[in-house]
Amino acid sequence: MMNLYSGTTDPFSHRCRIVLYEKGMDFEVIDVDLYNKPEDIAVINPYNRVPVLVDRDLVLYEANIINEYIDERFPHPQLMPPDPIMRARARQLLHTFELELFSHIDALEKNQKAAEKSRAHVRDELVQLAPIFVKQKYMLGEDFSMLDVAIAPLLWRLEHYGIELPKAAAPLLKYAERIFSRQGFIDALTPSEKVMRR
């Protein structure tokens, strides 16, 4: 049985929960209060952050690493492309998401001075992605993939973070609704996350 130590409002933990539910696996989610973390988190993760996956003797942290491990260990449904070239492109895009979008989460979560600048940056990056969804259902085409998993928690939290998208982003918002209607996504939401959107 896999155990996922997961923050109830943490977007990175949310990614891992989505993957576990999409796979329909046997696992346990251990909810972690981000403002009062149990001491064992610092013991199993030297960075004292969630998510952390514990699978027998294996301890993994960092959402993308956890998710690739789950995807390789339980290949159905496959979330990373089977083709090495497409897989490399997917990893490159995941890295871009981290740098361009998710590096701003801290400022948005804590509503720091930089939050306004972060809101504008994230909004502009998302608007640039919108045209992709005029022609295709998901990030890599017709199939739901790890890229959709990675961006979904951010799209769910737009209102919560005070990010308003212009009309030009309509295809992106339709794409977000497609993700939000997936059973794996619905099952992965915590009560605290459900109230982030009206």
C-alpha cells in the first residue's frame, strides 16, 4: 500500500492525488496541515515539504518525480507518452510549467508584495497557451496526460489566487472544465480545495 503525505490545499500534492485517482490504485492519502506539519515529514523529506510518497522502502518527494514513478510502476492508463521524443518534449514542458507558472505559487499563496506581478505573469503565460485548445482536447492532443495533471491544480485555483483571464483565454477555460469533469480529478479534491471555486 502506497502512502501519500499530502497538503490539503497544496497544488503540488493535488497533482499526485490526481494521478493516484486516475490510475484507480490502492493507496492511502495522509492529510498534512501545512501550518502545523508533523515532525516525521522533516524526517522523510529533508526539505520538510509535501507531497511525499512512501512505497515500502522507497521514499520520494517532488510531485513530478512521484508522478513519473507512479506512471511507470502502474502503466494503465499511461500518462507520459510512450514515444521517447514525445516523452522528452513532455518533460521539457513540465519543466517550463515549473519555471513559468508554479514558481509563482509561493507569492500567490502568501499574497506577498510580489503577488500582483505574479498574477500578471501567470495570466499572460496562460493566455499564450489558450490557442492550443482550439484544435485539441488536451495538452498533447486527444489523450489526457501528465501535462494536464500538472497544470490542473493551478487552473482550479485561478479564482482563489485572484487571477482573471481575458476573453482570449476562453479555449483554455473550456479545456479546464474538461479536466474538472474527470472522475479522477473530482475524487482527488479535498474539502478545502472544493471551496476554492464557486
